[in-house]
Amino acid sequence: MRDMVQVHVTDDVPIRAQALPFADRVEIRFGKAFPVALIVDRTALDTLITAITAGRAELDAARTHGQERGSPKQPRDRQ
């Protein structure tokens, strides 16, 4: 059993952010029917932004590296 909650966010999942000034936090909601909320303290916002930016840079570097070595691997169909 895994000790981590995973939420798969795709480009069609609605994402909304709302400031919670009374708590000095930001609430980021994902989805509609079964929404998930990520509550981030103001002091952690820069850390979250840095982590997301670093992850995106790693994806970009992997894509660039894959193109330099030939065509990138295509994802396999899940059937």
C-alpha cells in the first residue's frame, strides 16, 4: 500500500485558485465533480512554484535530450 495521495492533472481538468487572506493561504482546486483542494501557506508558495518550474525544466530537458538522440519514445497504448 502506498503512503502518498496522487492526483493526475491533465489539461482538461479545471484548476482554480482562491486567496484565503484570513488564513494567509491559497486554495488551489482541481476538478469539478470530485474536487481536490491543495491548501498552500503563503510562506510555501515560492517553494511550490520552484518545484513545479524545476519539474517542467526536467521534462523539457528530457524531451530535448530525446530529440538529440533520435525520435522520442512513443507512449504505449493501454488496452
